[in-house]
Amino acid sequence: MSNFTNETNSDWLQQYQQQLRPGFLDEMWSGESLCIKPAWQPLIQQLHSLTPRAFEKPRLEAKRLLQENGITYNVHSQTNQYLRSWQLDPLPLVLAEHDWQLLEKGIQQRAFLFDCILQDLYGERRLLKQNVIPPELVFAHPGFQRPCDQVRLAVSHQLMHFAIDLARGADGQFWVLADRAQNPSGAGYALECRMIMNRIIPEALRPITVHRLYHFFQSWRNGLQALVSQHLDDARIVVLTPGPDSDTYYEHAYLATYLGYPLVQGDDLTVRDGKVWLKSLAGLQRVDIILRRTDDLACDPLELQQDSQQGVPGLLQAVRNQTVAINNPLGTSILENPGLLAFLPAITKNLLGESLHLPSIATWWCGQKTALNYVLAHLEQLVIKPIFGNEPYYYPAMMTINEQQQLKRKIKQMPYFYIGQQQPQLATTPTLIDDKLQPRYYQLRTFLVAEGGAYVALPGGLTRIANNNEGWFQWQTNGGISKDTWILSHEVDRPIRLQPLTPGVMTALSYEGILPSRAAESLFWVGRYIERAEGSSRLLRTIMDRINNQDECASEADQRCLYVLLTGLTLMTNTQPGFTGEDVNQQYKQPTPELLSLVRDSERIGSLAQVLAAFLHAAFSVRDLWSSDTWRTIDDIDDILGQLYCPPTDLGDLQNCLDELITTIMAFTGLTAESMPHESGWYLFDLGRRIERSLLQISLTQSCFNQTLDDTVDHLLQEALLVNNESLITHRRRYRALQQMENTLALLILDETNPRALAYQIYRIQRLIDHLPRHQQREYSAEQRIILATTTRLRLATANTLAQRGEDGLPHLLLKLLDECNSNLLELANTLHHTYFSHTEQAQQLTSMSAEVSLPNEVNV
Amino acid sequence: MNTFRITHTTHYVYTNPVSRCHNEARMSPMNLPLQTCAFSKVHVSPSPRSSFQRIDYFGNHVFSFDIHQQHQELTISVISEVATTPTSKLPSPPPTNSVPWDQFYQHLEHVNKHKQLMMYEFILPSPLIPQSRCVKEYALSSFPPDRPLLDAVNDLISRIYHDFKYEPGFSTLSTPLEDVIEHRKGVCQDFAHLAIGCLRSMGLPAMYISGYLETDSPPGKPKLTGVDASHAWLNVFIPEFGWQGFDPTNNQIANERYIVIAQGRDYADVTPLKGVIYGGGHHHLKVQVDVARTHTHTFN
């Protein structure tokens, strides 16, 4: 090789070579020629001046980006645990172009083959009738869904997308480890890895030309569009996800955003007249194509798995009617049966008349006597896997004799349910672990989509690194270390962006405004929760400030004022008894434990921690609607929530924490206003905020004025109210004079220009409601009528009359006004619910439970 | 030729309104070599917004419908006219020298590929009849080596008939066969499931049948309307004669008084009425079945 070889005497490369075991194959280092393989030379040439340490910065940067983009986010973080840690190794897997071309041919053949198998198993079943595969392999596999029999998409290919897990053996040949067919995940992650790599790789590496990934996603879109293009230019395509609790929800949202389709859950869709409809804010909208990320069985609770809450009842009948195309088609999980691997050469011969380009890892299906005997005799050399379900893999080599016996019994009881698989010697690839370059086993997931009668492969893939390098390696299904996959290219791919292909497709843009009702509801609640969090934080901060400053001049009046605020806090957050219970005097004297509980006790409804967790959950469930900048602030809020779970016991430090939270919340709401299109979704988000802010404002004002207090306390309270509402400075500038109730009310209740005033919220709500889609245009909607009454009521009030106190010292007119506003707003929220949100009722199963009574003695035989 | 007019009415009353429902009914009798369904009409109230008919994987008639108007009662009535032929495939009395059960697979050459393939569907465990050691243990004594298959099956259903008490209300769909065996009681579907499980544990194909059985009135009294019920039994494949019905609940071979609605691996494949409803609270269910003989024709 080049003289470059002689120069690779940098320490790290030498260290790397020393770790390679003789006889093992490494992707980068050729043990035979003792040199770096040509494909890696451009990369190493650039690297050899760098050290692995130089990759530390990109590695951390990748970690930050992954975290910020939410790829590592897990909705289960309500328990404050990141269940997954996804790391990106900045060193890619590099494959030479000719290597890839061979591989590409192999995976294309395999996709084509599996499409044929799928069509056969749900069609003629020639493979079974001609004894190419044994019937148990299909009939006993729960993935064979009999209701899907003879159901077809109206195009030639049924399998629209497909993924294959590969590993290179010690002989240099790629082997297939597994096939993913029902809703193969990972293409979105591969894209995300590439996007991050583009940001973090050192300048020096940029000249290396690598195949781009765009074309694949364009093909995917074309393939989907083609499912209906015969009669529809503006096919409505949605991405169906099981929801935020799914492990791969991030990817669903990412793909939906990238491909430009709405992300929906089962509840968002409904079947009517044998067609599928999306429940949107503007009414029912027809859906033509569903790109599903939901498992087969969960898709239709009527015909498939009955207890599924993620599906759409009647969906399969709509598919049968060919009024909707779902892909991959339902029933595809039969293709994930690893027992098929044992028969693939024969199947290929039978269906395609050719031989299999890409071998599968050696597999024995125990349903056949000879294979069963082989597996039982060679147990320790094999991995035992069930053909379906969540049962774990068995590694007999790591079992005791007793456990092995048990396993053997298990296999013999249901032989057709198990396979034995060889563990091949795999190739390694250099990976950065703890600052050092280490050879690690890897697995490559490749992706294909059907477009125009052929399968297009993603030139790249998701490379995952084995957890350890010893003996029986196991792969984490999610997370762990991933790598970008570089297929070297002789020429630069023409960069294209995802664009509508034909002018006809342009009309699909009109679809963008369509917001699923569930997403609308989530946005409304995101608004309410974020405002609730802000309101609680502010009042907590005001109260802590008072407590901290009290020691110096703790007058009776100061104390009284604090007590009123504490009670106000309990009422505002709805966390009774708190500072309203029987032991209230005790609580007043030592408020810190209760205050800390209100901050961190996530089990307690109304605590800051609970409200923030609810906010995050709602925000995550519409992950596809946030800009990346906005998402970063959501992620920051998540970080602060992490700190709140174990808050500093020093109230001063806690105050700083609240300061940071309030600033971040403001950043979030500000970014939302600036980056979200001001259409239905944003209107509902803002409506949620305004309604919540009004309700909090009313509650606190009521707490301050619904009792007779002496003038000094009254004065202190008004000041606290103004501080809490960020209005003290305005008040001083405007009124200079001593605080008077009249002025305070003018500023906090009636001022339409003060963003903290009640009147401001109400007018804003009125304008937002006017923007919402309405069915009946001729008269005011119920929401409009309620808000009109409220606005008018406020406009007719004057600060002077509101401030007047009756003989009992209470401002009755003010309290009456607040009361009315409060009930109007609650009614408004209720009406909005009924009008716009999907009324998600609990679905229940109706099954005539028993074929019954035929009493034996009534029968005359 | 016997002709029956069957009226099968299912009536649900809900405590809360149901806003919509999606249902699937398998309530129209099949057409079979010894059974002809002249017509079968399904009437649903309130009337469905849309409905579809199809034949499922096992050859059963499926009527699916959805209702989108709020309702608190749902009625599905099916009226069918079915003719059955008394000439059974099985000679009477049944021959005792049939193929031994343990040589079953050596006598299938004449069965066509498709039928042979479908037979596998009925040998493997199914959702409601999983593999069970307990079931196999119960089966064993009916299957000594070389015993003729017909003999073995007759012995099995007769044992079930004598060992088990017919007791409605004890079991539900989710009651495992182990419990039925332990308590020795159940209803027709439990007995059918048990017999099927036994046969499958011996490697023999057995199929679940849902249908009706014509019953007689008490002596001297007119037959009351609506006292009949749906029934369940099983089909066993006898190499010389094909699929043949056996009724462990009544300890007899199915004859012209048995009317087949649907067949499958177990109850889950033939559930007469399935549905997903939104709302509804609790429900009260009333089922009325009437099997009326409209015509008897005897051959001389």
C-alpha cells in the first residue's frame, strides 16, 4: 500500500492493532496486508494528525445534540429516569462503494423475496401446498393473521418498507441476522445520526464524499404517493403512532416532520362508511394512506387484538374495501418469524428461481425432527430464540446444566416455537470507548422502500455497537452506541431537498393546516400547564422572598400578609388542606416543609413538579409540532424539573432555581409565539395559557380581598400582588402616590394594555376564539357568547366602584365580578372541550360471551 | 330433507348512551355438503350507517356494521332458512373397524392438498385451546394403540359426557381447560374445547363448530318459542368419511338436527357477535333463539 502505511506509527493506531485478535476480521485494519484498508485511508489520512482525544469534543457535542433533540428523551422520565442512553460515536463505519454495491444487490433481492413470501402466505399459499415450508411454521406463528387473508394493496408490491440487520462474518461475507417487516424502525435515527454528524465532524473530514440519504426519503414519499396516485393528486397521508409511551416515539415524530405528514394516534382516526377519517379541529377529514408505526395486532381492536387501545376499530374492513392503504400491510409480522431463515434458500429457489445472494445466519427450526435433534445436541454452541413474542433469548453456553435441562424440556414441549441460531465470528470496527480506539463488534441495519416496482436501499444505515466484546454478545434493542454509516462515493450526489414532485402534489399543502383534535387538545393543555407552572413559581418566589426578608423586621402586619399569601397559594394550586387546614396556625409558623412539598412532590396533584411533568407529557405527545429551538427550551425545563426533585433546602437557592425556571418558561412561550404559525394549533395553545392565567389571577385576587384586614396589611398585600404580577414598577411610575386599592385594581384587573391584567387576558381570549373554525357562521358560537358577556361585564366596570367596600369592609362588587368571570371561564373551557376536542371515550369490547344452554335432558336422542 | 326456520335475536341494553359501535357478526349458517342455507337476513336496530359482508378465512359468513348515532339499545335479529339432509356420511350404526387413530396420517392420500393443509390449522394449539399436559392426561385412556379412530372419539365424548356436569354459570370464555377438568363442570363450549384439546394432544385434527340444535318440547306440551339456544360441538376428520360432527354435551354424533353456523379453531374464530363500543357503561344482554321445523321429508 501507499507509503502512508509506513507513517501510521501514531501511538493510537498501534495500540489499536495490538487489541485485534489474530484471525479476526477488522473493518479498518487488514491483518493480511498489515495496512489500513483503502476505504478507510481518506478518513485515517485526515485523522492521523488528530488523536482520539480530538474526538472528545465532537463526542460530547453529539451527546448534547441527541439530548437536546429529544432522541434520548423518554416519557417515563416522570420517574426521573432516563431509561435509554443513546450515544453517537463520531467515528463512522466506512464501507467501500464496491462492497456496498454487492450488499445492495443482496438486500434488494431479499426485500423482493420477502414481498413475494408475504403475497404468497396471504394469497395462494403455494409455499405451504408444495411443502416448501412446513405449515406449523406459518399456522403456529401468531403473526399469521387470518383476518388479513387475501387482503391486498392496489399496487404490485405489498411490502412497502423493510429493514435487514446484518453483520459481517470473519470471512468478509455479510450475513443476515434478522428481518424487520411490520414497522421497521431506525431509518429516522440513521437520518438523525447523519444530521448530527454533519454538524460535529472536524473540518478536515468534510472533503470525503459519502452517499447522501435524501434520495431514499424522497423515494419513500413517492412510493407512498403512488399507492393512490391513480385517482388522487392530493392524497392525505398520516403517520400512525402508538403514542408517546412507545419506545420509538421520537422517531415517529421525527419522520412525520421530515416527510411532512401529520402524526396521529389511533384515537385521532375513525372509520365511517367503510372509509378512514381524521378527527380534526375543522371536522372529519378523509385519510387515504396510513404509514403505520403501530404493531399489526394493535391496529384494529375489532378484528385483530381485542384489547388494543392504540388501534382503529373497523380499519381492516376499510383496507379490504381499498378505501385506505396501510403500510406495511397488516399481518406483515409473519415475515419476522426467524424460523423462515432455515428455509430461505429453498423458498428463493421456488419463488424467484434463483439463489439467495445474501446468506442468513445458520438457523435450525426445531419443528423438524433432524433440526430439533441437532439443536438439542449442540445446545451450547447456539442461541435459542422463540419465533414470536417477548420471551427472552437463551444463551445455553452461559447456563448451568440444570437450566439447560429445563430449556431442553421447554423446547421439546413446543418444538415449532423455537429456533437455534449459530453465533458466527463477526468482524469488528474501530470505536471510541473511553478516549481509546477499540475494535468492537457491530451490527448494521439497512433500509429499503418500494418505489415504482423496485426496491430502493438507503445508502447507509444504522450501525450499532455490541455492548461488550466477549463471547456471547447481546444487542440492546434501543440505545447503546450508534454510528453513522458512510458509503464512499466517487462523485458527489446531487443534493436535493424533499420537494413536492409534481404540481399536483402542491395541493397537499392545504393539508398542513389540519390539526388532529387530540393534538389541539394537547396544545391547549400545554398552554394551561405551562401557565400554571409559571403562576405557582411566581407566587412561591414572592412568598419565599417574604420569608427570607422577614427576620429583620417581622412586624405583625408582615406576618398577616404572609399568612394571606400562603392561604392564597393553597387555594390557587388546589392543594388543600395545606395552609387552609385545621392545623393552619402550625403551618403558618413553619411553612417551609409544605412549601418544599409543593415544589417537589410529584405525587401531589397541583405541586410544581406534578404540573411540570404533566406539561412535559403533553408537550411530548405533540413532539412533531415544536421547532428545534422550542424543543431545546422544553428540554431545559425537563432539566430544571430534575433539579426540583431534590431541591436545595436553602430557600435562597431554591429561589434561584425558580428564577431560572421562570426565565426558561418565558423563553418557551416567547419562542412558541415567534416560531409557531399563528393558526389553529397556536390559538388553542394561547387560549389555554390565557384561560389559566385568568383563573390564577382571579383566585389570588379573591384570596387577598375576601377578608377585612387593617390598612397596613392591606397595603402590604397589594404590594405583594403587584410584585407577583410584575406590575409594581408600572404602578409606581403611573400612580406615584401611595398605593390605593383603586389604582391596584385598575392596573391588575381592568387595564387592557397590561399583559398581566385580567382584562388583557379576556380580550385576548375573545380575539383567539374569533379565529377558531366554526360550523355555524350565521350566529355567534357558544364560546363567543360566553366571552362576549365577560368582556362586556369587565368593560362596564370601573376601578372606583370595584374598590368600594361595604359596611362589613368587603369589596362586594369586586368579589361578585371575579366570581362571575371565574364561572364564565370555566364554562368556556368546558364548551371548548365539547366543540373542538376529540371526545375520547373509553372503548369497550362487546362479545357475546357464551354459546349457551342446550340442556342435555331436553334432547330426545 | 329437513327445513328449519331459525330466528336468533340478540338484544343489548346499556346503562349509558353508546355514541358509536363497530360490530362483526357470524350468525348466518354456512353452506355445506349436507346443509343448504336458502337465505339468511340480518336486521340491525338502530340501522347501521354502513355494513359489509364477506366470507372469512374459515369459510364463515361475516356481517360487519357500524352505528354512529347515539343509542342505548342494540338489537340484531337474524332470520335464516336452512335445509339439512338426514343421509349422514357416516353409516348407522357407525363402523367399528375404521382406521386406527395412530395410523391416521397414513390414510390421507386421497385428501386433496388444500384440505390437507387446512387440517394443520386444526392440529395446532389455538388461542383458547393452548397446549396442556392436563388435557393430554385426560385424553390418554381413550387412545390405546391401534384403537379405531371412530371408537376412540366415541369413547372420548362419552367419557366427557359422563365425567362432567352440565352447569351454566361456572365458566366464562377465559376459564382455562385445567379448571374445567379440575371441577368437572362447564357448558357446551367447554366440552367442545376439551374434546378438541384432547384430540389435538394426540396429534389429531379437530374443529370447533358453533350452531343450533333442534330441541323437542316437553311431552304433551306445545313447543315454546325462543327457548332454543345456540350450541357448540366439534368436527373430527375421519379419513374414510371426512369431517364428522360429535357432540360431547349430548354424547352423540351430529345428525340432521344439528345446524352449523360457523367453524374455526376454537370459539374465538366463530364468536357470533363481536364489537367495540364507545360509552355504554354496563350492559344487559338478552338472547332469544327459535329453531322451528317447517318441513320434513322422509326418504323411503
